[in-house]
Amino acid sequence: MQLSLLKVSVHLMKAHFFFALTANEMGLSPIILILIVVSSIVFIVGFAKSSRENEYKKLMDSFIERKEESD
């Protein structure tokens, strides 16, 4: 009895793990999906670019401070 109950619970856990809605069921049209993907890519690229520029700015500021201290 317990073994069959365990098998049923494992089967239900597998079914719950793989549960997902399709984009159509969520009401997302292909245009909205494309917009989401494009805006995500733009955000990631912009974040990486601004982070890199911020690191360079901090580095240059530290060099300027060192030069002023040595003068």
C-alpha cells in the first residue's frame, strides 16, 4: 500500500515539475514575445556597457587622486 502511494506521489511530483503554459495560453502574441526578447537583450547589453564604463571612470578617478597626492 505504501509503495503504491509512493509511486503515485513521485508521478505527481514529476507532472508538477514539467507543468508549463504555452505563450498562446498566456495570451502572448508573437509580436509581444519579440518585443520582450529584444528589450531583454537591449537591457543586458546596456547594463554591461554602463558597468564597464563605470569601472573605467573609477579607475581614472583613482589615478587622478594618486597624481594629485604625489604633487
